Amino acid sequence: ELRNKPRRGVDNISMNATGPERYDAKIIVCATAQPECRRLIQVGQAMAENKGGSLEILNIQPLMRDNLQWVEHLDRLYEIAREEGAQLSVYYNDFPAAVAAAHISRCHATDIITGFPDPGTTNYFISMLHTLVPDVRIHMVDKKGRVHVMELECPATV
């Protein structure tokens, strides 16, 4: 089976031995502009390749940002996205979970990749995403690169 990577701006159609094949998987990596985000992006890229889908990196920055080191990190994130053939979307907002959920819904994402919260901490971002987009699988990658999948909640039956 021959597959071409989906190209940006194209209707994600590729050719295989039997004809056109439509890719429905859309993987979103929620990444900070930190150097450690590469492991999240690599997991997302592997998942996109495995599912025959596309990869997008989502970064949400606070509105008031004056740290020059942040610019270097964002440049590095852009380079990683380019190397992985992924689209990078950057938003500036003080409510990252709400913005991420809106973006994820708008682009019909099938899977979300995030970092894994440190032991003993609560991650507001992940719990809000799970509440706002409950039908999208959330995969959390720990510091050792292991992937933990958050279970989808089934609606209560009446």
C-alpha cells in the first residue's frame, strides 16, 4: 500500500493500491514552548502516522508575555513543527483550556496529546479539556515517554 503524507491546504486524500483513501484522524499536541515538548510531538507524529492522519501542534500563551526567553522557545517550537511536517497554531489568551477546547472542536480532532501532570498535582488544563471535549481521547505523555490514555466517559443512560 502506498501512502503520501497529507499536505497542508489539501483535502487529506491520498492514493493507495485500491484508489483514494480519506484520512479522518486529526491529532492535536497541546505543547508549551518548552524544550521538553519534543517528546509530546514525537508521540503525536507517531500516532498520526499510525492512524494515517494529520498532526497539529497547539500552543496557547498568556496575553501579557514579556519574557524574551519565551521568543526563543517559540522559535524552537516552530522549528520542531516544521521538522515534523506539522501545522503550528499559536493563540494568546488567559483561558487556555477554553481556547484549546474551541480549537479542538472546530478542527474535529480525534486525539489530544498533553504532558502528564507531576505526581501530587492537579492539572486544571487537562481536567477542563476532558469536561469541554469529552468525546476526544486524551493521551498524556510522562517524562519517560510512556503514554497514559484518559478514559472516555460514557453518558448515563436513563
